[in-house]
Amino acid sequence: MPAARYWRVSAFESVGGGDLSLTELQLWDAAGRVDTTATITSSHAPSGGSLAALSDGDTSASATWSALDVSGAAPFWIQWDLGSTGSADALSVLIGSGLLQELFPYSFVLSYSTDGIGWVGLYEALGVTWPGTSSTAQVGNLDPLAAQTRLILNFEEDNGALAAVDTVSGRTFTSNNAASAYVSTSQRRFGSGAAYLGAISTRFSCPANNELNPLTQLFTLEFWRYHVSAPGTYGAYWVLGTQASGGVLKYGTGYGTYYYSNNSAGTLVASTNVAPANTWQHMVLQRPTATKLTIHEDGQLRATATIAAGLSIGQAGSIQQHIGTAPDTSGEGAVNYLDGYRLTVGAARYPDANFTPPDRAPALRMGFSGARAFRRVKTGPRPLPVGATSDWPPSTIGSGRNFRGYSMYGGRGVIYGSTKNKGTPSNTPVGRKVRLFREGDGYLVAETWSDAVTGSFAFTELDPEIKYTVISFDHTGSYRGVIADRVTPALA
């Protein structure tokens, strides 16, 4: 997300459903507070106290708004303007409580804008935890290890793409074989695609750098793997430099299903569990302490090894990282799909025990403290209203009540529908990318993936006075995109 000048909190709902009272409302990025020189305004003047109380660092003074202002017909919001030379990539807000829990926010939406006109929702906070009387709560969707995250590859590029972009640094990983190493939509664990490695000596490689080399630091490497077959002796998933002088994580029966080998130190840790074929498996190699390496498969601790505290993982200096086989090997390779590839350096992400694998694609903004990021597949338990269906291609778009999901202006409008393969038995629901555009100027308001099982999607917290266009896309290439225009949200 680009840094933005304007930030806004809207769609407030207090614990008691009535008046709203705040003693602090601060905007934070990964490094700390960013609103100390910002101009703060609100759509409605406080009925008690002043806006200045929200940025003074003191929870003894408050600003209060009536239930009519917070929940009335005119959208309610509080906004920061960082100035003509200011911008921020905010991740969270610090909220101060007063004396009464029922006046504290239960939910709200954080949005950003580059021009103060068009707004994009960053996340919705749901079920914010009451911090106690005259205390503060940090609420946002920052991954707690965002600062230590060095690499994220979700392979969301077009089908057949020969390069994948690291969303942390913008670094590009390029295929060495157009026929056997590319982004594919045939399989995916998350999103629209995965990396396909389909022959011996195939890989994606990035330019030489010194940021992806853990050396003596704690680290966690993780990815999702869909193994098809093994035409070569081994399959490799992480190569630091070269096999001869760096380090490599491989799959091969000679040393267990997974093993990590580090140049002259040889094999350091190996799992003896047989990895399943033709199913997605979460794989983790990490250094949870200075003297330990571990391997997890689907959250199960499969191998532990003791290493020297000063042992370097990888190769010192600026080196390439490869996903696939090492460039100095031959006769190795496996047919695999890889997705959700992430490297964390400086901390271990998972416990030194069994854990539940993540249920979403890795991102710097992962969701915590009740926050939910936008522009992601909505697969939560919140049901759609009865009758919220449409054909694939969508022939109808519905409107409903009691939804939250995306805010552009802090409004109460709702648009929902579902995607199905038309003409198949019972119009089978399918998961497809759906985008919402503001009709007046074509502005992309939001995008999501419909649920892979039910086909359902929803855009909520919309301005009910604006007409929108909804477009669904078939990433498999079997159908063309389908448009529903002049859609007006209903009031939630």
C-alpha cells in the first residue's frame, strides 16, 4: 500500500450501541506514532470535550459524540491530514478509553486517501477489546513480525508469468525455464495462483543481495507445497547461493522427506515423515533458538537438531536466493506447486512445538486485535442474508443488511452476490475475483475473492448515494468477465 496523506476512522459502533467517547485516537505506522503534527477534524463536532483531547497523550480528557451523530443518516468520521509534505503508511490506531465501557468503540474502519476525496479501506476492527478505565488499546492489522519479514511471494501474477514479485521489497524472482517454471492457476493454496516447478533443474531466482541470508540470526522459512511427482533425485525449495558454498532445503528419500544441508557442515536437520502427494502441505524450517533447527510439516514438529550457536545458515555476502534446484546441481528436480512463501529473519515465527498452520496468505498486514484486512477472500462464519445468490456469470447483484467488510466513506450501504458456473449441474458455486468500481469515474473501490465453496461475496460500509459497477473475473480463462452496472447499495 502506498503512503497516503489523509487517514480516516469511520463506521464507529460503540459497545453500548449509543454515544461514543474517546480519550485518545492516534495514528501509527510500524515505527510509531505518525499524527503528532497532523490536523485532526471530524464530520460532527463533539457534544462534549474537544478534538484536541484525542492527541494530547492524556486519557483524563475526552471527546464525546451523541448516538444521533455516530449513527445518524450523515456518515460520521474522524480524519487526519498529514499536510502537503506529509504521508504515512499507517498500520494501526491507538484508542484511549474513558470511564464507561459502553462508550468505547466496539468496531470501526480505518481508511486512507491520497487526495481526500476517494477513500480505500485498510481494515475493519471488530470486537475491539476494552482496555479498562482510562487506558489505551492498540488496534490494527500489522503482523507482529512485519519488521522481521524479509520475503513474501504469493504468486498472484497472471497465468504463465515468468517472474514473481516479492511484496516486501519489490524484488523480482525470475524463471530460468519458460516451459517448466512459471506462475500457474492450475493449483493454488491462496489467491489466484502458485509457482509451478515442473522439471529437472528449474527454479525462480532473485538478484544477489544480503537481506535474505539468515547467517547466525533466528529465522523462519515457510511455504505451502503441492507435490505431484519426482522426476529427479531430489527437489529443492530454498537455495542460499549455491549448494556447494551456501545452504539448501531439499526433499529426498535419501535423508528423510525434508532436510537442510549447510555447505561444509553437511546435513543439519532431517525429517523422516513421509510427505503426502497431491495435497497442500505447510512446510516450516526455522531456527527458534541460537542452537536449534527444526522442521514442521502441517504444524507438526517433525525434526529437531542441535547446532553450534555461531553456525551461519547460508553464505556470507551478497548472494542469490533460488526457489527450486540449485544452479550448481544436475539431475535434481520435482514437479511441485509452491504458494504462500515467506522468510522471516531475526525472529522465529512459530513455537518450538506443534501449532495450527495459517489459514490465509502471508502479508505484512495479517490481522490481529480483532482487525480484518480488506482485499482478501472473505471466508469467515458471518453468513449472507437468505437469497443472496446470483448466477456465474452473475446475472443479479443483491443488497442486504447487517454486514461489515469495506468502507469508502463510512456509509451503511451493502452490495452482495455470488459466483457460479452457469449451465453446470445446479449452477455450481466457484471462487472468483470480484472488483467493485465507483461508476462516476471508474475508481477501483475494492476487490475480493468470492468464497470457493459457496461463491458468496460482499462489499459493505458503502456510500448508499453512489452507484457502483461490479465485475467478476474467471481466472481459469473459461469465461469472460461479467459486469453488473448501475448497482445501488441498500442501507444496512
